[in-house]
Amino acid sequence: MKFIVSSSALLKQLQQINGVINANTVLPILEDFLFEIERNKLTVVATDLETVMKVHLDVEAKDSGKVCIPAKILMDSLKNIAEQPLTFTIDKNFGIEITSDNGKYKVMGENPDNFPKEPVADDANSFKMTSSALVSAINKSLFAVSNDDLRPAMTGVFFELDKKGLTCVATDAHRLVKYKRKDVSCPKADTFIVPKKPLNLLKTAMPDNDDELTVSYNSNHLFVKHGGTELVCRLIDARFPDYKVVIPADNPYKLVLNKNDFQSALRRVSIFSNKSTNQVALTISGSELQLAAQDIDFSFEGNERMSCQYDGEDLQIAFNAKFLIEMLNAAETPDIIIELSTSTKAGIIKPTEMDENEDLLMLVMPLMLNS
């Protein structure tokens, strides 16, 4: 079997799917890419048994066939070869010879029959959405996903579908993000939980533009297809907590702040906070907000004042500054609104204005105030 392919085109496609491969895997074959040639089309597949990604590209080939090629050595060599056509020749023992303009490289491949089979989209429901809508949904929810394996339902993003839109929810029990897209119409009301890793891969592989992509799902797997790139991942089989009950219905006090100024102040003040809690206390009175942090163990202390618009009674409340900084990144407006009620109830963060097709709500639990 023999085929000719552009070195840079191959590298660009492989970089999209290389993230699937785990560094220390139990099965050696999972460290390989599966190359399949059929009528001038090359399909490359990577998998870690939970997630499968594949890309298609045009090559010159007379025959068809398949082979497994070790991913690391192939990626390392392609990164160091200038743009030129490469000829891959594979013998019947799966020995691979790569010929460039000035060089010849040999690597031992593996039998493609041992490569895991990918899941099939049986009984799948599908809908279309723009690539940028999916990328936004992932970017605005993924940071709040929990890393606690004892609560598997929270280690992914919860997708809630209906005919009016798509809602993505993520929580780690300390904060919650709910992001809704109204420009997506799903065939029926349904829910599923997508793990963190495939969402990270999708975020980097999908372009942030108006290209249309197809999302399909069945009871066990999610399938996403965009142009020549496809991703299949196993869904998390667990029940997501009822997030609606934790969102306070009435937070009467409204605090409006310049997002960048608030974020910068939090970054500066939190340097002096306790490293295990990252606690920053906010004292709001009139049109002034005071931020204070201290680490009693080291006698560190930081205080700052900033102006704000506030409608409500004077209040002192403490939050984890690291959480607030990450949440503010998801709000893409110059100003943000924080809705509050008492020092023990969750605060709600929203952008002051939103695209008509988007709706973003973020909730953060307060910390006990150091008296």
C-alpha cells in the first residue's frame, strides 16, 4: 500500500485529534493513529476507548488498505519536516517507510485489526447548530465542571434540549453556570451529560464561525460532525442534580460593576488571601465597594476600594476570588450585575447586556465571613 500526502496538511489534521491519545495507556495500540485509505481519501482515527476522533483528507493513492502508526514519533517527525509531499509505503508486515525530498524514515506499524471499533450511531436523534454556538456553550460552562470523581454527574456538562433551544449547565457544588442558546432547535425534549475531555477537544477542533455542524446522540454516545472532522464520545451515565432548586428566585439587591476593574482588583487583593479558601470579603455601602483579604497565618492583608452602582441595604459578603475571576471571564460585557440578598445566600452574576440568542446566568456560593 502506498499513498502521497502533503506534510503540513497531514500535520494540521493530526494536531486536531492528537489530544485524544493518553500518554500512559493500558493498551499499546491506543498510542497509535489508525490510517485508512480508500479511493484517494485518507481517514485517520484516534481513540482512548471513551472518545473517538477522526479526520478525513485527500491524498494520492492507487490502492486501499489500513495500518496503525505510532502517534508520538509521527507527530514529532512531521513537526520538523518542511512543507513537501511525503510518500508513505506500507509493506505486508506493517513496516512503514516515509520518503521526503531529502530523506527516508522507517517506523514499525501495528496490525489495524487490533484497533478498537468505533461506536455506531444507532437510534440517534440529531439537530444542527452553528459551530460558534457550540464553542460559546463549551467556553462559558466548562470551567465550572467538577473534578470530583465521587460525583460523576458533575464531572461533565449537562445538556438540556427542547424545541425552543439548548441549555448547558455545569456545577461543582460551589458555583453553577447556566447558558442557553435560543437559536438551536432540537427535535424533542431530552437531556444528557458530556464529559470534560471531549468538550475540550471540540473547543479546539471546531472553528469559531457560522459553519453548520451536526450533533447526534443516543442513550450512550454523542456524535459531532463538522466538515472532515468527527467526534464520538461516551456520555456520563448518571443523574444530574436538579439545578433549578438552587437558583434563588428573589435576590433584591443589585450591584453593577465595571468587569475589568473588578477583576483586576480581585486579582490584586486575592494575592493576600488564605491560599486554601481564596476568600475575599466584599463590603458594599452606598456607591463604594471595599474588597478585603487576609491570611492570618502569615499576617498578610490586602484592601482596595472601588466605585460601584448599588441598589440595596449595606452588605458584607465573602466569596472565593478564584471562582469570581473565572466566572467574570465568561461575561463578555464591559459591566456586570451581581444580584445579592444576604451574606449566606448565593450571589447571581449576569452580563448587563446579551445577544438576543443567548442567556447566561452564573451562581456562586458565599463563604463564611471571618469575624
